[in-house]
Amino acid sequence: MQQSHSTEAAKRGFATTDDVARILGNLDPTKMLPIMALRPTILDIEEASMWLAGDRDVFGPGMPLQGVASQIVAILTADEEEEEPRRPG
């Protein structure tokens, strides 16, 4: 059980750029820098990754993502929200 406890403690430590890349994939610096400015934990990164993958039921039915993880999702999906649908010319 000691290893499980230390693993959980490690997830509460601040994530490095290597942690972010390992969990979310290689990101453009325009995404990586704002994420790192949030000083996310590994757990924050993992929660954002689960949310983006569609595993929202992990957080409870109808429960919104909160905190740093929600800010990470906002950063990663900002381009999607800004794009306007193309209209036929």
C-alpha cells in the first residue's frame, strides 16, 4: 500500500513539460506555455485528458470539470470555440 500512497502523492506534485507531453501529447508552445503558467499537478493534467477523451462520467453524472483541469481544457479547446462555421460562398 505504501507504493500506492507515494504514487498519489506524486500526482499532487507540479507537472513538468515532459509530464504534460506524455499525457496530452506534444503541444504547440502557444498551448504549452499557458498550461505551464497554471502550475498544474499531474492529476490536473490527467483529469483534463480524461475530459477531452470523453470520459466525463468519471467525474459523476452531469458534474462539470473544475479548477486547473477545466482551465487546461479551455486552453486546448480555445481554437475550436473561436472558429466560425464556414458558409457556402
